[in-house]
Amino acid sequence: MSHFSTIKTQLKEAEPLINALNKLGYPINQDEKFVKGFKGKFTAVDISMNLPGETKVGFKWDNNSNSYELVTDLDLWKFEIPVERFISKVTQMYAYQTIISKTKEDGYQIVEQTNKNDGSIELVLTKWVS
Amino acid sequence: MPQKTLRFKIHQDGRVEETVEGFTGNSCNEATKNLENALGKVTVKKKTSDAFIINQNENLNQLNNESNVTF
């Protein structure tokens, strides 16, 4: 029996999220756990970053969705890509990091990794079981 | 010695398509339960048996035609 699933990725764990941000080259600010917005209003977050262009971004755990959510002041967004694209990039890399680490724990090895023209990443992993 | 294969397509928006092959009975569900829990919400799940034998060769050809990229 085999199965085919489609999964809507949510940012559920801190470790692959931090790994994803590092892989994408977004520097995490370990000292500050807040995002400063318009008129100097502060919002507490769990992970904070300073993106180029003085754009402050953070991720805050949300109990309703059971996942990390983006915190930023959209009026102050000056980063080179739109915020929606930024979230997509982080989510895609989060999914990649989660798959790599969880399958490694289960003894799988990567046999193929391809970056497709449509921007997707394809991975094939295998394990031999005696 | 059976081979277990996991195939993933991680879309640009973070959506993941997962194909699990080579498991007997319902063990395939157990195999990826932890991963699916860590990733998010499973929106579609289909059980398959023979459907992938045809796709396998297609996928391999496709993969061979494209260059490998490492991060």
C-alpha cells in the first residue's frame, strides 16, 4: 500500500524555522525578542530578525493556529521582495528543512534533489529494510 | 529486501505533495505520520497501489533531464 498526500505547511516547530531562516541568509537577532513598529510600538516575538532595508520582522507563536505567525509593520516594509513572497520563501524552506531532518531521523537518504523551473523543489528519499 | 521510497514536491508557496511507496498494509501511514504532523495540515490523502509504477519511470526520466542543485 502506498499513499499520496498534499500538506498545507504551517510553521509548527522552532528548530526547522530557524534553520530555514539561516539557510535563506536572513540574520536572526538573538538579543532582541521584539519587533518595533510604527510610532515605536513594540510587539514581543519568539524569533526576531533585521532584514536589509531596516525591515523588522519576527515570528510569534500563535495558540489558535498552533504555529508561528509573522509579525511585522507593513507600513515599514522596505525589503526587496513583497511580504507575501517572503512568507512563501520561508514556508518552502521550512518544509524542506522539516522533511530533511525528520526523514534522516527515520534512516532515509536523499537520492535526488531537483530545483524545478516552476520554483518547486523535488526530493526523492529511500531506505532499505531487511 | 524491500525499498521504501518517499517523494516530495515542495511548491513555491510551501505546499507539499508527498508520495509514499513500498510499504505493506497500513504501515505507510505510520511511516510519515510524524513528518506530516510537523509539517502542517494534510489536505488530501489518497491510497494508491499500482498507480505509481507508471509514474516512477516518468519521474526518473524527468529527474535525469534536469541538473541537480544543492543548497
